[in-house]
Amino acid sequence: MDYVRDYVMYAAIFGMFSFSWFGWAQERPRASWRIYIGIASGIALLVCLFGVYLSVTHWDAPSALDDKTAFGNYLISVYVEFFLAAVGAVALIRWKRKDYVAPWIAFIVGIHFIGLKSVFDDPSLYVLAALLVIVSIVSVFLAPKLKVANSAITGIGSGTVLFAFAVIGLIRYFSV
């Protein structure tokens, strides 16, 4: 079944988080990157807002979350994600490893999409999960070589991946 509301919510939510990750990428990138990160952030926000508009206008359309079990599993996945992300971030800050917070958060967000695949019955979420996990790992090794914050690489990578999936959500919506 095509879940029109879920596709437009992908655009809204992934667009919002893409915007957020591009914002985090501004922590300590190369100066020459800032304008491009800012432009990417602005475009992600526009996709988000378009997704919000479409979500509001299609609120009564079917969603995978109409199923009470799926919605419960969704909430559990989100709560576990927030808990693990917060505990890890606090630990990293206490251990004076705050530069690893962004990769940690991206890693947990990536893992969380594995569980959401069954909630939304959408195998593409496995791809999203894998890409975010890869970004989180690559950023730890690439950032020092480029002499930028881990959050710059994690933010650019995660922002790009989430932006792509926001656009895919729009493509799927317009294809239904």
C-alpha cells in the first residue's frame, strides 16, 4: 500500500533534520564551506516546509502509523533512540570527548532506522540506516585529516543523506 501521508512526512521530517544537521555542520568547518552549508540548509528548510504543507493537506490520507501496533513500535523506537543518544552524549562530554557527540548521535539515528523499517514497511529505511552509520564512522577518521570538527563532516554527510531521503519522499508522493 502507498502511504501518501508517510511520503510527505518523510519530506517534512527528513527535511527538518537535514536542516538541523547542516546547522550542526557549521560548528567548525573550513571557512570556504560555510556558504555551501548555509545554502544546503536553506534548501533543506524549504523542502521541509513544502513537506509540512503537503502533510497538513493530506492529514486524513492513510499512514502506516494508523495501525496501533506500528504506532506503539514507532514511539518505542523514538524513545529508545533519544535515551541512547542522550546517555552517550553525556558520557562523551563527561569524558572530555565532545567532538564525538555528533558522530554518536548520527550512529544512533542510523541504527534507529533499522527498527523503523518494519514500522513503515519500507526497505529503503535500511539504506538510510546504513548511510547514516557510514557517515558517523567516516567522520571520525576524515575530520582530523581535514582539520575540521567531526560535526562538520557528520553534519554535511547526515544532512545530505537526509535531504536525499526527503526528496525521495516527495518523488514517491508525486509518483502515487
